[in-house]
Amino acid sequence: MGRMAWLVATAAFLAAGWAQAQEEGQIVGDPARGKMIFQTICSHCHLTTNQRSPVGAPGLMDVTKRRSEAWINQWLQGPEEFAKRDEIAKKVIASTPTGLIMPAYPEMKDPQKRADIIAFLKTLRSEK
Ligand code: HEC
């Protein structure tokens, strides 16, 4: 296969995958957009290392290893609300040394923005 044909085939393959994901109703997160949201909102409290920040927020390196995407998706919609029905969320809040509780952000009501943030959080991994 020539180089051009290969490029066309690859593009067609990627487009088909994207179309299928849309059809199945999945939202495809964009890590670059997620990074921008992170810098605007989340970085006020969180570090992208494994260090807790001065305000007491846990470092988000490897957070997608210790928590499932479904868990993070629910957490982002309202940490305190979620903690009423989830034991892990309750423990995460109880273990914050400063007593700070993460607020619910209006932007995180948007499923696309949550998917973007989660796609970005997945890039924060100490080893692949
Ligand atoms: C005002 C400070 C603050 C902001 C801003 C903030 N958080 Fe948090 N976050 C916290 C704190 C504090 C915790 C620990 C739990 C608690 O006490 O509420 C936490 C916990 C988390 C957790 C759970 C971590 C774990 O180890 O289980 C995730 C995931 C998270 N935040 C993601 C985000 C994302 C994504 C954003 C941006 C949309 C964000 N946070 C914005 C303060 C903040």
C-alpha cells in the first residue's frame, strides 16, 4: 500500500470508530480540552503530582488508577451529594486534613466537560 493509501485507510478507520462511539451514545473526551478546564478550575486546589496541595486537595497523579471513570464521573457532579450514597467518597472527604470539601462546579453538569476532564486525568499516570 502506498503512503497516501495508508493515510486514507487510517483516517477512514478512525472516522468509523468515532462514528460508532457517537452512535452508541458514548461521549468522547478530549484531553486537550480537559487540560484547559483543569487549568481554569481544578488547578486552584489540585496538583498533577501525587502530592497533596497546601489547601489539602489530593494530588491527581494516578487518580484514574485508584478510582474508576464511573466513580470520578459521579464525584465531579457533586462530591458532597455523592458522599451521601458512596462509602469511598465519604472516606475521601473525611481524610482531607484541612477539612476543605470540594465544591460542585456548574461546568461539571456538562457530560462532555466531564468526559474531557477524565480524558485529561488519564494522562496523569506515573507509568503507562
Ligand atoms: C476548592 C478546591 C478544589 C477545587 C477547585 C477542585 N477540587 Fe477536587 N478535591 C478537593 C478536595 C479538598 C478533595 C478531597 C475530598 C474533599 O475533601 O472534598 C478533592 C478530591 C478530588 C477527587 C478525588 C481524589 C481521590 O483521590 O479520590 C477528584 C477526582 C477531584 N477532586 C477532581 C477535581 C477536578 C477534576 C476538579 C476541577 C473540575 C477539581 N477537583 C476541583 C478540592 C478541590
